Amino acid sequence: MTAMLEVRGVTKSFGGVVAVDHCTFSVAAGSLTGLIGPNGSGKTTLFNVITGYLPSDSGEIRLDGRLIRKPDPTWLYRQGVARTFQNARIFPELTLRENLALAIPAGWRMLLNIAISRADRERIDEALEIFGLSPLADHRAGELSYGQSRLLEFATTLMGRPRLVLLDEPTAGVNPIMIEILENHIRRLHETGVTVLLVEHRLEILMRLCETVIVLDQGALIAEGPPERVRRDPKVLDAYLGA
Ligand SMILES: Nc1ncnc2c1ncn2[C@@H]1O[C@H](COP(=O)(O)OP(=O)(O)OP(=O)(O)O)[C@@H](O)[C@H]1O
Ligand SMILES: [Mg+2]
């Protein structure tokens, strides 16, 4: 299978801390790949490097086989790479509709009370509908529960019609019902052909969703394979139990 994303020997240090240590792996086009590792093992830093929020010290990132010389978040978003953050990033003072509008090219017009196109309006309504947020469309995002704000962030991420989505612990701190809802949205996203890289601590969720799981420990990749195999890998058990 062709790789949508290739990470080759990527290293990123903060002072003396090697957060990501010569990481090499690929994410197949159309796959749903899990990324796990103990707290502080470098998962978020890796996401930040891949999506251009942090420069790497060394290594290569390729998208569709093309070397990305200087990853830049805005440019990558236009290339179809979208992500969520470990703590939902939404604008609490803006309505749900406005939050979604800001994720599409001319959507900022809505904030100035300038009409946006009918197609864009319909897209926003559709996203609200899919994520069950229509009744709250004109409420401020700050009024949402934590789980709902994660849903809104997820919906926002999809407004740019991405091909590759990186999700950083979308279900962390969310109640069991909302976990199931988020899980179904992740599954659906994958079924529509979008490639997904998912940071998730709960192995049972990864067992249900992923064919492949990548495991980081202290910045280094220590295991890669089907979740059933990875969970029995002695190196993985050591990393978790020894942490
Ligand atoms: N901006 C930063 N400045 C300094 N050190 C950082 C910075 N970001 C991350 N680190 C350090 O890099 C290491 C990896 O952190 P990172 O947040 O990537 O881990 P993580 O696997 O996402 O952890 P968690 O599961 O807690 O989210 C940690 O030692 C962390 O303290
Ligand atoms: Mg993290």
C-alpha cells in the first residue's frame, strides 16, 4: 500500500530532553493508525512536528512521497492535513456556527455580518447535523460541555475536507457516552477514505478501531503492529509498567 505519511528519523529535543528520538514509520493511505505511549513519550511533539507547529531538529517528513521541506500548518491544511489538539481549541466567545465558519476559506466574513455563500452555509448546517449540534448552532461555544466542545473541534477539523487527520486524544476526559459518539465519528471518517492517525490511551478503543498501532517510549518507536500483538509485546508492557 502507498504511504500517505512517512516519518523518517525525526528527532526533536527541548534543551536536554529528547522528546522525539529518531522516529521512523509510515502511515498507509486510507488506514486508521493508533499512536500510543506513556505520558511524556513524545506523541504530541511528534504531531506538532508533522503538522508544522514545531520545527524538527533532524529527519524527514513526506506526504504522498513528497518531501515536505519546511512543514507549515497553513500550507499543510491546504494540502489536506488537519489535526485536533490535546485540549480542544475552539473560540468560546463565538457561536458553534461561527467556529465552523472560521475553518472554511471565506468563513471569516460571517464574523463581520457579511453573507457567506449558500454552499458554505449548507456545509456548516450539514456539519452541525452530522455531529448532533444543530440545536446549539447559535449558542456560544463556551456554553458547551467538555465532550461537546471536543465534538465541535472534530467537526471544525473536517471543514477543510482533509485527506489526513491527526487526532490527539480526542476522547480524553470525556464521558462514556461521548466516547462512543466520538469513536463512531472516527470510524465513519475512516470509512469515507480519510487517513487517520489517532493518539489514544485506551487499548480497547484502539483494538476496535485500528489495524496498526505505533508505540512510543521516551521519544523512540518501540513497537508497531496489530493492537492484539502490540499489547502483549514485552517492550510495551515494560514501558507502561516501568513508567
Ligand atoms: N514546549 C516544550 N518545551 C519543553 N519541553 C517540552 C515541550 N513540549 C514537550 N516537552 C517535553 O517533551 C516530552 C514529550 O512530551 P509530549 O507532550 O510530546 O508527550 P506526550 O506523549 O504527548 O504525553 P501525554 O500523554 O502526557 O500527552 C516530555 O518530556 C515533555 O515534558
Ligand atoms: Mg500529548
